[in-house]
Amino acid sequence: MSPGDLILRGTLKQKIFNFIKGINYMKQTTKFYAIFTVALLILGGKSFAQDNDQPLLVVSQNMVSMSDVGKVNKMGDSIFVPILKELVDEGLLYSFGNFNHSWGDEWNVNYWYTAKDMASFDKFWDEYVSRVNKRHPGAFGSVVKYFQAHKDNIYTIRGQYPVPPQK
């Protein structure tokens, strides 16, 4: 083996060592950011959401095969909408709605809810789930089987016209 081979191998060995070291650093950095993000969401987000008196818009988006959209809408209209109307009339929720896209991305069956704040939404959601499960056991499972994917987003409403009734 020539001295040049030893230098090349040493350099290659050093490059591999530095590469692995970099991966370990990235893993540590990624872990740190993951822990930081989770802590922020759990501690900071929850505190902000519960202490903030601005109304919320909660959007539940679902990917449904186009051939099943009608079935999902029919189930929603017959099972969920009557209970949601009751909860609005009782003041547990400001409003709700369902929208399907005519053109756009794959999130084609969507629901929205507006509430006074996060604490109010939590109270509403607990009551909503309880009533649906009591009156229509298995209804959530029956509709969710049509969801290819699902995601929820919670937004703070900065402005709205007209302003919802203050209860």
C-alpha cells in the first residue's frame, strides 16, 4: 500500500466519520426541535387557546372518494346536522356548516364550527360526541370508513361581519 493510498483512506475515513457525526448532530437537533414543538403546542398553545377570548373557527377536512361524497353528505344531513342544530340553539356553539368543493384539492367533504373560545368548543365537542353516540351508536365509525384521510385545523377569528351573537 502506498502512502497516497493511506492518505486517501484516511481522508475517506475522516469524511465518513464527519458524515456520521453530522447525522448524529442532525438527529439531536431534530429531537430538540420536535420536543420544543410538542412542548409549545401542549403548554403554550393550550394556555393561549384557553385564555384567549377570541372566537374560533374549527375546520374538519376529509378526503372522500367522489363516488361516496353523496353517501357521506346524506349521513351528515340525517344524523349529525339535527344534533348540531340543537347545540347551536342551546348556545353551546355559534354556528356550523358543511362544504364540498366544486374544484380544487382532494379535501372534498368538510365541516366547520365556530365557537366562543377553546373551552367552549371543548364543552360543545364533548356534548356533541355524547349525543351522537347515545342516539346513533356507531355513526361516527360508519361515516369515518369513507374517509381516505382526515385533518383538523383550529383558527382564531380576527374579524367577522356580522359579529356572532354574544351569549
